[in-house]
Amino acid sequence: MPRKPQAASDAELAILKLLWDDEPLTAREIREVLYPCGTTSDHGTIQKLLQRLEKKNLISRDSSSFAHLIRAKVSRSEMAGQQLEKLAEKLTEGSLVPFIMHAVGSRKLKPKERKEIRKLLDGHK
């Protein structure tokens, strides 16, 4: 049974965001975006963060070429859902209703967003 992905730190999340927007990437490409000055220390930091992400089962590394290609193993939506469920457990005994009510009531939803929410709720009847 595959391990459930773990939470990511802010620094790890910055890497995941890059991968979600434009994968696969090499460690060098990630470092160039996050640390444009590119010191040896910055390269080491990226390598350590990638190791942590790999250990947490959040990324995969294709090492078939010299420059390893890195991909996210968890989608943005899966990560958001996982974090929301953890927060719901802490604050509302697992209920997502307060979060949904806040999200829907806190701003004007676009017609497409309302349609997607309706479709989702209708599918859970």
C-alpha cells in the first residue's frame, strides 16, 4: 500500500509550486528560480529540500540522464485537500462545512465556480 503523502514545509511547498506549474524540472532549474544568485550553499539547500520531498513521497526523480528530472507525485488539489482535512480535524472535529461556508460566503463566486460546486454537491447525493 503506497504511503500517504506528508505535509510540506513552506520551502518544500515553493518547490512543489514550481513543479505544478512547469514540470519536469532539474534541480538547477529550481535553484535558478528560487535562488537566482546561485551560491554553492543554495545548491545544497535545494538538494536537501529535494531529498526531504522524495522521502515524504511528494516528488519523483528520473535519474536516467545526468540532470535528474523531478516531478510532483501529488497534485495541487490533493495537497490542498489533505491540508484542509488536517485543519478540519484540528478545528471542527473533521467537518468541512464551516470551511465550505466560509469559502462560498466570503467572496462573490464566478458562474463557473458556482456550477462546479453544484455539480460536485449533486454528485454526492
